[in-house]
Amino acid sequence: MKFQLDTALGGNQLTRVEPGCVWVNGQAHRQSVLVPWIGSVMPWPVASFEALRSEHFEGLLEHAPELVLLGTGARLQHVQPRLTQSLMRAGIGLDAMDVAAACRTYSVLTSEGRKVLAALILG
């Protein structure tokens, strides 16, 4: 069986997760961040899970992902459906999980060529 390393050519790669920090393309991020499958990594103005508002999810629409992976911090927390109505109306899936799981899932999905956006809460 032939083995070949898959890399996301031109895409973003989440390579390391530490408490309160993720590494994207070799750069450390210590505040909440949006990581699209391709394009610029951007700060996300969400200080904590409790600070999430519907406006935060509405802002994700401009990236036009197929799926949003919400990293809710060090542990899984469930999002109130009323906050994510804009994504649901646009037919964009949302999956919430802890940050480490979101990073692992992001890596798998981007290697499959999926248009995924990781919204990671690091506060």
C-alpha cells in the first residue's frame, strides 16, 4: 500500500493546540480567532463562550463556509439555537466542540477539500 502525505496546498493548517493558544501556519494565536479553510486568519471578538451573541454568528456568513466548527474553549459547551439562526437560514452547518477537538476535525475536513471555518474561543 502506498502512503502519501496529504497537505492542504495554499490552505491554513492548525498544527498545535495548547491551553489558551492555537498555532496556525506556524504562528501562535492567544486570543479567539477565525480560521477559514483558505485565506487570512482573523481575530474574532469573542472573549468567552458566555459573551457569544447572534451577531458573532451573522459575521461568519461572509466567509461562505459549508460548515462552522465552534471551539467552545477547554470543554464542550452547547450553543443556544437562537444564536445560530443566521447560519441555519443560510444552510450552513454548525458543530460545537472543545477547541482541541475542533482543531483535529478542521484538519481532517480541510484535507478532504471541505470549506470549513473554525471559530475558536480561546478566552
